[in-house]
Amino acid sequence: MRKAFICPTKYVQGEGELLNLGYFIKTFGESALLIAHPEDVSRVKSQLMQTTERFQITLVESGFSGECSKEEVERLKKLAEEKQCTCTIGLGGGKAIDTAKCVAEGKNLIVVPTIAATDAPTSHSAVLYTTEGAFDDYAYFSQSPSVVLVDTKIIAQAPVRFLVSGMGDALSTYFEARANVRSNSAVNAGLPCGVREKMCEKARSTKAAFSLAELCYRTLLEEGWKAKLSCEKHIVSEALEQIVETNILLSGLGFESGGLAAAHAIHDGLTILEGTHQYYHGEKVAFGTLAQLLLENAPMEEIEEVLNFCLSVGLPVCLADIGVYDISDEELQKVAEKACIPEESVYAMPFPITVEGVAAAIRLADTVGRNYKEKYEWEMGR
């Protein structure tokens, strides 16, 4: 049986790490194209100036439009060629990072996330949008980023909701990886190993990926609440360091080499509901994780453990928590249908999937979550 595991070439994390950015640029050459939103550049202008002076390198600012579109990618590729940049930096949130991935095409790429809201920084894929902001396409590259550089001092300055959302995304990693192991499903790690070009057979998960996914879940339970308190006070504590690593590295490697399943498919289905649009990816994934556990009829002890964690850090446990205060059977049917389209990850679950079964799991998750939240809040208020 063919297995695959992929990861960035280098991952480095620490307080003040952005000051070492110049070192990593220097390993590729003398200049780098910086793709970042102007507001993110202004937040870290001092650190960027210090690292360029210390390592005698040049940063070419790109005037990033804020949208990861094919047109913007082509413009930035021409700019990088014109300025003879030897590497590409994606600094900021998801769209800046995804744009940098598309410009670099898997070569000489440095990713510098300024928030820990998702596990995307370590992956070899990106999402493209139209210039108007609508979904366009997925892009996959020959390898993962060359360097992922995380400055926890910068992460700690960001609003705490980003960190909590990242924990919601990371929460699904273990349960989805477990489903893939049980069903022996193919994982995305095989794509840059010949699967994308249809030259090699699909690949399954490794023990290494599943071990990282398990560690991801354990660390969330042990350190999540403390990390949230640290971020609220903009303090870089050991708990915050561990959760940043969990959100970005453990979850990133866990999802790409361990596999996605029902939690992310249900997230995708929920996006058709307008009320969910103001909520972050990880917030919706957290509810999707609860729905997956109900779909597979997980032990109540495990479900309660997840519920207690979510409520302790402020993650959603019911539909009202993600802006859906009332949902008809017809609307729920459409959500489930979207979650069950042929290309979705829900089919990595180790049993037959039906639209009716997914709809029932979402409805039950909403009921269980609402009831448990009421009980939790009553006990906390005593």
C-alpha cells in the first residue's frame, strides 16, 4: 500500500523571529518579493527594516491588491521577474499567503503568518478567487513552502478571535484523520507525489501523520484555555507558543497528510447559509466536528469532552453560534446536499454516507450543543 507524508522544508517559530527573516531570504539570494496587505506591512515595518539592514537584503513591496486572483498572480509574477527577485514572501493572512504560493509555484517560498487562524500556512495548496472576491479554483504545487516563519509576538498582538478560530480548525484534525485511517482513504499528501498528474497511484496516511493529529488534539485540550487568556492579554506564554504550533504546524501536517472527512464537508455545506458568512472558517469547522461525531455515533464521553473544550475557549457548539437561528428542513437538506457532492471529503468516513444521514447529524448536533450549552452556562453561573 502506497503512503505519503509532506511538509515544509523548514518551520521556525519564536518571539521576535521576524527579525531573522533576512537570514532565510539570504539562503535564496539578495532580494525577495513581499506580498502582504499594506496594513500588515505597516504593523511590522520596524522589524522588516531591521532585518533588511542586518542581513543586507532587499524587499520589493508588491502593492498587493488584497485578492488572490489569477490577474493579481500574473501581475506579481511579472514584477518578481522585472525586479529579479530570488524568492517570494507571503506575509499576513490567508489571501496574501495563497497569492505568494501561486506566484512562487512551489519554489523559494517563505510564508510568514501574522495570525494563527487556520492551518493553511504549511500546505502545498491555495484557493483562487475572482477579482470580485468569488471562489474561482484550487491550485496545487509541486511542494510545500520552503520556510514557514512564525513570530509569536506578532501572533499575540492579533485579536484573540483569530487564535480561537485556529483552535476550531485544529479541533477537527484528529477526528478527521481517525476517520481516514479507519476507511483507508487516500489523502492530499499524495497529490504532489504523482497523483495530481495521474502518473502514480493514490497514497494513504502514515503513522507519523496520525500521531501528529493525536498530539494536536491533546495539546488543544491541555493548553487551549491558557493560550486564549494569554492572547487576550497579548502575552507570549508557553501555552500560547504551544497552541500557535498546534494551530499552524500540527494541524497543518495532520490535515494534509492525515486527511479531511465529514467536519470540513459539513463546513462547506454550511457556507450556503447567509448567516454563517460573518463567521471564520475554524468557527464553522468546530461545529462541523461536533456534527461528525454525531454522524459516527461517537461515545458520549468523547462528545462531552469536545463540547467542554469548545465552551471553555468560546467556540461554537450549535447553529445559533454561527449565525443560524432558525433552519427549515428544506434549508438543512440543501446544506447536506452540498456537503455530499461527489468530490467532498465526507466520503472518507468509514461507512456509507447519505444526504439524509448528514442532515440528521447536523440537526442532532445543533440540539445536543444547545442543550449542553444551557447546562454548562447554568453550572458556571451557580
